[in-house]
Amino acid sequence: MRILILPGKREAEKRFSGKAEELVREMGMKPDEVIVLRKGKPIPIDECVSDDDEITLLRVSSGG
């Protein structure tokens, strides 16, 4: 699986099959801090992803 982490354009290759939420946690992030994109389109955090997917983890920030 190819993973792009934005902002910062960090890239990673990882073997993974499971829920997007588990992938986010394995990458050291919290599920409420990112939007998961598959091939550029947002997917639910509980959707399954697999090795042949191209995933983008878009970090979001909030606050004032």
C-alpha cells in the first residue's frame, strides 16, 4: 500500500489490510485528526483498505 501523509508530503509503503482506523493508529495518528482518502476520495474511518490501495492521510486541525 502506498500512503501519502499531508501536509508535508511524507510518503510510506506499508503492507496492511484492515479498517482505515487501524491504519491511522498504526501510522501514529488519531482517527479524529485525519481524513482518509482512497484514490483522492474521502472514505469512512471504518471502511476496509488493502495492500493495493493508494491512501492519503490528510491531517486536519481545529481550534481557535
